[in-house]
Amino acid sequence: MKGGIVIILASVLALIGLTLPEVNSQETVTMPPICQGTFGTIDCGMNNVVIESAFYGRNGNIICPSGQANTASSCFEDVTDIQQEQRCRNRTTCFLHARPSYNGLACASHPQAYLEVTYSCAIPTTTQMTTAPTTEMITAPPPQNELVCKGVRSYIKCDEGLIHIVSAIWGRTDADPTCGETSDVTDCELDVIDYLTPLCENMESCDFKPKGSLFGGGSENPCDGVKKYLNFTYTCEEPTTMQPTTTTMQPTTIATEPAVPLPATIMTPVCQGTFGTIDCGLNNVVICSAYYGRNNNIICPSGQANTASSCFEDVTDILQNQRCKDRTKCYPYAVGAYNGNKCASNPQAYLEVTYACAPEGCTEPETLP
């Protein structure tokens, strides 16, 4: 049976009015080339996206012709693993961007590179899913793009569904007046999707102020002295739900012991500028305790750590109520802005978290191996 697969290619398909036929879930589909600065959308309905091949670069000026293209040399690199593992793995919808920071900085010498992708839609093998027959076409939610100047608070909210961060670029890539300033610098960019994801992913709303310290700080920030901004794209997606299963048990007279609650889990310390992941499956995350700061230089050792004074503050309520409440997965993030700006005098603070998966609740903890 043919599935409803809609392929949306921003700007390109809109201009040429191309409509692709429906395909069987096992067929391989070749997407139209994705030109520099635009993106394509793959929607496999209830099936998972599988990237069969992906190549980024330029080897001529016929595809995505541009006067800025570097045709003196050819560069076309295989980015299949990047697209599959980092962008589309275990997803029914994913977004493919044609820009170097989204493709492992491949072919950086080609500012007008493009992306060529073939994919298929694979039926998940780990979970049996039953759906009623339908003839309705499934359309991916349209991505929303936001450009936020440094230090200006950003607030995004999904009226329906949960936030999914598609891409996030910190720097400056446009010579036109942006954020009250013009600049000759147009190649200043840092992919910060890994920093923005724990702030907003799978949440109904989130707010933050983009600045260097939020995105790693120090040498991780590009183009010192250039006024930067955050350019990010997100969608509002319906959360994936699992259909409950009903099992009929035969009566038995065998006595059973009451279930013993699983112990709470102590996470490995989350060092400054990184995040951890808590995944409770079908249960909700319960934060038993969370402390942010530094009281020694043994955990997450750093030459920049302030060891002259000790600061270790309780951020349990912040992490539970603002980040993990009523969620089955959340991302504890070791940056000051994520933890109520606690312990500002310790630039290399870390986060220690103990959690449980409801309905077990918090019992005596065990250390995560």
C-alpha cells in the first residue's frame, strides 16, 4: 500500500512547482538537489527515515547555478553517516540543510555547495504498530525560522505539539544590516544545535538569551569582535505515542511478591557546557536532587576553575519544574543560564543529578555505570 509521503523542498520546489509521486515504503527516492542555504523535508508518515546516500559539495555549475560558485575545483563529499546518525536516525520526519555546519564542514571552499540525497522509508522493527487504513496525505509541519540578536531574549511556543530544533547557527553569515550592524564578515558560523537542543527540545515553550557563554564560550565562539546573532529553525511536532497493549492472563493461585521499586539513579557529573540525557521510556522523569556549582577540582577538572571559594547550590526545583516536569525525556544542561544563573563566580561549574522514573519515585540511589 502506498504511504503518504510529502517531500517539501524550501524555495526550490516552490519556484518550479515540482510534484513527486507517492512511493512504496520500501522504494528508494531521489530528492531534487537542495541548494545552498535552503532545506528539504522528508516525511515518512509512520515509518522511519533511512538515508541511503547523501553527498554535499559542488562538481559543476549546472545544478543550483550561481555566479559565486567555485568551479575551479571539484569537491563532493559523502555525508551519509552525518545525515543518518545526527539528523534522521529513528525519526519519521527530518530536515536536510545545505550548509557546511550542518554537513560536517565538508567542502568549505565551495560557498555555493548543494546537497543530493536518496532515502527510503523503513517500517520500524522494534515496535509493532497498528493503524487504521487511511487515504489522507500526511504533511510535515512547516518549519519556523527565527533570527535573534545577541543578548535579546527569545521566546518560542508551540500552540500544538512540542518543539523540535531543526538547525541552529551562531555567528554572522549576512552582509546586509542585521541586529543594527553591517559587516564584511559573512563566513562566521558555529553549529550550536547541541546547545539549543537541551534548552528547547520536546518542550511546549522555551526562552533564552543567545550569547557566547550559552554556546560553549571561549575558543568555541567564532569571529572575536563580530556582532553575532542566532539563526535557528524549529518545528512543532506531535509527540509520538504508543498504543497500550492488553494481555489476558489466566487465573493463578501462585502467590507473588510485591514489586520492589527500582532505586534512583545518580548521573555521571555533567561538566560545564555539556548536557546529559535522562530517558524514562514511557514513564515520567522525577528529579530527586540536582546541585550546580563547584566545590573541588577533582570532578570535571579544569585550569579555569575557581577553587578559591566553594559554591554548590540546590537547583532541584529548577530542573524538575522548568525542564523535566511531566516529561519522559529531558536534558540536564551545565550552563549558568539553564540553572538560574547560580554560582556565577565559578565559570567551570558542573551539575550533579539524581533522578527516578515515575511511578517508582525516589528511593535509595544507585550510581549510573
